[in-house]
Amino acid sequence: MPDRWRSAVPDDWPRLVDGHCHPVSSEDLPDEAFVGYLGGHAAVDAMSGVALRRWCSPVIDLEPHASLEAYLERRRALGADEVNRRLLSRAGVSDLVVDEPTGTDVAATVAAADARSHHVVRLEDLAERLLADGTEPGALADAVRVALDEDGAVAATTLAGVQAAAVPGLTAGPMLGTHPPLDATFAELAAGAEPAERREDPRWHTWLAFAALDAGLPLQVPLGHVLAHGGPVLGDPRAIVPFLRASADRGAAVVLVNPYPHHQVAAVLARAYPHVHLDLGRITRAGGDLSARVVADVITVAPFSRLLYASDGFGIAEHHYLAAVLFRRALGGVLHELVVRDEVDRATSDRIIRATSRDNAMRVYGIDGSDDGR
Ligand SMILES: [Zn+2]
């Protein structure tokens, strides 16, 4: 591996646009909470633990490969604010597209990252908030449309895939149908069901998903290995092929968020449908340098214009930093190998890097490019 890949952030790499992430905690976390955010002891005992000790240790003044115990001790000594500032500001990210669960505060994360932030609207939360604020069920459809127009979000996200975890036997497929229900049906659901019942009704998610697309908002569909209700949910994008086909002519992008371990299927779908994009979020930070294989699998098939960088970082800044470092190492390493083999010329390699790191996300999310990314 050339020297270029030995450093955490090559200085000639364009600054990243993080297409899907969440805020980090500003609190000094107890060790168990930190390990929990990391993914539990199973994650420590896997490539994600290796990558944490290798790449995050030097950022908090430890030698690479420091023990987890030493890492936790040094993290406590520095405090969350300083750790967050170091990790986020050194990730080399210019823009964060933030999915902000209710009750979290994005301001501290954005300030620590020294980045611009862009807001993602959670469709199901938006509808419930409008109802809670007194919107009549019969007026909800129009109120959602107005809110989507005025919200200022660069994307919408549906919890259909995650919610499917709560319903035994369901995946995101049945949760996203092929035809938006009538406004009257949407109003009936708003009037007649409890919030928990609505969330188990595919019509609810489908109406909202199409409303977002019709408002011109790209739709993020989280699919990946979500842990919910005590078990893993392996959201297979094959399950939403009918939805992808039905949404192809709506003029807005659909982004398959974190499709691992079904990334090859997602890559094929991006090849098949011009509006389908995929991001490589959680896996590049969880898989360490082995995630280069995942990146290679994806770009074996997927058009380069449909691949987005995203950290899917949440809770701890280590996620955001590791994703940024490991995505560059994975993609950079794969392309370097292709250049060495004279399969790809340097200019094409640079173009792919710039597209997947930055330009594709700016195009999909409509982020202006006044910052040139260096
Ligand atoms: Zn996420």
C-alpha cells in the first residue's frame, strides 16, 4: 500500500459529504454506554473493535492499537466535548445530512465537525407531530404536503423498514406498497388508529413515501442490519423492488441506506433503476480495511454516479470518524489497485473518488457547491 493510504486522511482527497448520519452525544458516557453505542461487546470483538483501536487511538494521543481499556480511560480524561471535536473535525467532512431523531440535538455535532448541516425529515414523525399539534385527520394530507414544501429538508426518510422489525414476518417490502392510498384512506388511518397501529399499517408508510417523492424530496430507506425488538432484521432490498419500480417515474431519488449484507443486490438495483442510489454507511466503518471487499463488490456492478458516502454515525463521534477514514481507505485502495493494473486511468479514478465522496450527494440532496470541497 502506498504512503498515501497510511495516513488517516489523504490530504488530496476531496472533503466528504456525509449523506446519512445522526447526532452524537455531548455527555460523558459511562464505559458500558460507549460500548453499547459501538455495537456491544460483539462489535468490540470484531473488525469494528480493531478499527477503533487502530484509527481512533492516535486522535486521542494514544499509540495505534491501544487496548480498549486504555482507550476508554483516555476518552474519560479528555471528556466528550474534546473527543467529539477532535474526531469530527478531523474526519474531513464538509457537509452532514442529518437524520435527527426526536429529542436529539444536532447543533453540538455540527459545531464540533466544523461542517454545514442539512436536515432530513422523518415522515412518520412529521405526521404524528402535525396530529399532536391539532391538525384534523381530514386535513392531514394537505398539511403534510405543505410541511414537506416548507420544511427545508434536503431529504425525507421512512421508518417503514425499521418498523417492519416490530411486525413478525414483515420486511420493508410489504411496508412500502406500489400505489399511494387515497387521501381519504390516509385520513381514516389518522382518525381511527392509535399511533402504534398506524405504524404497523403499510398504507401509512406508503402514502407518506409517495408524498415525499412527489414533493421532490429524495427518500432515504434504511434497510441494513437493524437491531430491533431483540433480533436482527436483515432488510433485503429485493423486498422493495415493486416499490422501486412504481416510484421510478416520480422524479426523485430513492437512497437505499446501509444495504449490507445485501449490498450486491442493491448495486444491481441501482444499475436497473436510474433513481436508485445506495450508500455505504455502517459497513465501511464496521468492517475495517476488509470493507474494501464490499466496496469492490458494489462498484463491480453499480454505476459510479449512484454510490454515496455516508457514515450512519450516531451517538459517538468514533462512528463518524471511522467511516470517513475507512471509506477512503477502502475506495482508495480498490481504485489504486485498478490504476496499478492499468484497468483505470488516474483521471477516471479521481473522478470516481470525487463523485462518490461528494458530487453525487450534492446532486441528489440539492446541496449547493459554493465550497469546492478542498
Ligand atoms: Zn441511520
